[in-house]
Amino acid sequence: MPTFSNPAVATAFRDPTGSFAGTDVRIALPLTRNLLNEVLAARPSGTPITELYIDPEAGNQFRVHLAANAPVVGRVTRRITLVPGPAVTFPAQPWLQFAITDGLKFFDKPLINLVQGQVERRLPKGVDVSSSRIRIHVPALMTHLGYQAFVPLLHKIQITSEANRLQLHLHLLAAPERSEHPRPPLTP
């Protein structure tokens, strides 16, 4: 988890459920092609991925352009089409899913299945890739990234795609704070 010099921010990150008690926020956050690709370009060096960018399209699909150095086969370049799955609601269904609908070649699927264990060891916790889909276990990934305290605030996440941007729909919900001594209402 990040460290903060501001005590109020540090408290909010340490105990988000208590700090945000009573919160019911719905956010529609557009993630433009440029922003997505700037984030992807900042990935750590030393990975087998040499090229990676996202091209969001209309019709709720997006393309991932990928070039990687793979053992045995050498450099592999693919343009894979992904379709975001339905909204996920926490804690009942924590897997955010993307179907791979196009772009894998005839030998890719058996190769992915063969090296599944090697692929999973290189991915962050909570990310699962197969020849037909990508799944993200959101609580596990958040915990891996140091944001476990925010998991109880998640109520619903959905990703959709339109021309030139992905749309992140997020619903954060925290139970109201319960107190034995209710506060009197504010008077003007």
C-alpha cells in the first residue's frame, strides 16, 4: 500500500470502510485510448512483452496489439479481439471476464494450454489467461497490489467499449456507520 504524508489520507487508506461509511457512489469513468496506452507503455522493463497497446472499438469490443518474445517460437505478434463480459457484483461474482473472440492462430491455443503454468507465474495474482478468455479476480488483484482494505467497498464493476475508449462503470458501497450515540442533526 502506498504511504501518504497527509494524515487524513493515510487514515482513509488504512480504514476505507470506516472512513467512507455510508458511501454510495456510482462512477462512469471513460478511459481513452491515449490514457490506456500511456499506462501500458509504463510497464516494467525486462518482461517478454515488447509491444502492447489497446484499441477500443464500438460494439463493445477492443483489440489488444501484442508482441512478445516467446521461448522456442521466438517473436510472436498478435492482434486479439476481446469482448468484455457482464458486470460483476461483489462478493457473489468477483471475476471480471473478457472473451477472446479473434486473433489467435491455429497453433496458439494448444501452445497457450501447454505453457499455462509458465504464463500464470508471470502474471499478477488474480489474473488468469486461457486460450478463450482472460479473467481477473478483482479482490485477489487488489490485495496483490496492496489495496485489500478497499475490497469491501466494491459493489459492482463493468467494463464496456466504444470507439476510442473503454468505459469503467464502478459502484462503491459502504454500510452506514453504526453508533450507539447518534449525532444530533445539524441546524442552520
